[in-house]
Amino acid sequence: MTIHEFGRENEQIIVLVHPSIVMWDYFEYVIPLLEGKYHLIIPAIPGYDPDITSDFTSVEDISADLEDWLIGNDLKDVACIYGCSMGGSIVTRILADNRVNIRSAVIDGGITPYQLPWIITRLIAIKDFLLIYTGKLGGAKLLEKAFSTDELSEEDVQYAAKVLKMISSKTIWRTFESCNNYSMPADIHIDCRHIEYWIAEKEVKDRKGDVAYIKKAFPHTIFRKIKDVGHGGLAPFNPELFARGIERACKEGR
């Protein structure tokens, strides 16, 4: 896992974990807004790392690897950790592990384990896999219909096509299979002071199950609906609003 750092001279640490079907540069418009004040840590998730040929493993393994890296580099006091979609799954698991001192967390449209029979979860994973794999075979424009996203420009479509060409079929399958079914501790105890779950206005219906899960797992979570954006659309399409939200979360976690 390649770790990208910005603003290393700053004391407060923010960890940003990207969603699937993008690379770590998903945060390229956010970095200039935050690196002057915060130490930004942005992992390139295995399978989506343009610098290392790899496959996605699992939410559990990637969460543990990121925790190990933070602890090993004496960076275990985190002002805020943010994760979107797949990244939200990783943040959810890191919070449950409670190995790192995280003062505030933002889960943006994060995927939680399905509370459904095993066979149903596999059928859903197959459906999602086939939809994204079709895009890999040449239909990147289908991503606009695959999720409740914002309308993509031609540049956005080309970016998606580049990522889909890079990632393996194994990564696509493991991403959906793991994000839908990752394990969580039976008895969750966390020390994080402030947790927010962001729901894009265009994905409210799709996130009902995730909201219910987060309410049960982390009862003190604050839920915020983000207007005029789709799933994963805040950081790339409204980075100023994103940065304000992260800074607010940092203050709330002090």
C-alpha cells in the first residue's frame, strides 16, 4: 500500500480513504485546501494503486495494514479519518478495531455489512461485479447509471475508463464481496469522540440499510444529508464544502 503525505510539518493528522473505481488522486482538489493546516495521509488502496501492481484483498486486511502503518510511524493520534463508499467500509472497520486514537471520523456513504442471508449477499455481489466489469470492457459511461452519481463530464468518463483498465477482475470482485460482507467485532467499543455519516441527497434510498447499521454499531453518530450531490460526489465536485465539513469534524472531535 503506497501512502501519500502532504503538509507533514503540521501537527493535526487527517486520513483520507478513497472509494472504489478511483485512485488516491480522487482527493486532488481537496489537498490544496487542507495541506497548509493539516498533515494529510492518503493511502492508495491495493488494487487501485497506480504505482504497485496489486489486487484488493479485504476490508479487514487493508484496515489492519493502515492501522499498522499509522502505529508503526507514530501517527496514531488522528484528528479526523474520512472514508467514502469502499473507504467508508475501511473507516468503519478501523473505528471498530479501536487500535488508533481517532478523535473524529466521517463515513461518507460508507458501505456496511449486509444483514441478509449468505446467498442473497453473493447474488448482489455478482450483480455489482457484472455491472462494473461491463464498464471495464468498454462501457465506462455506464458508471453514471450504476450508482447515484453526479453527471460525469467526458474527462470524468475517460478517468473512469483509465481506472477500469488498470484494475483487475479479481479486484472488482473482492471489492464488492468484501465491502458487502466484512466482519465486525461482536462487542464494539470505540473511543472516537465524534462520528458523522454523510448521505448524498441522491443516494438517500440506497443508504437506508447502511444508516440503520451505523445507528446500531455507533449510536452517537450524527447524520448529515449533503444536498445537490450524488454518491461520492463531494470531494471531486465541491471540494470547498468537503474541506469545511472535515474541518468542522476536526473541531468537534477536540
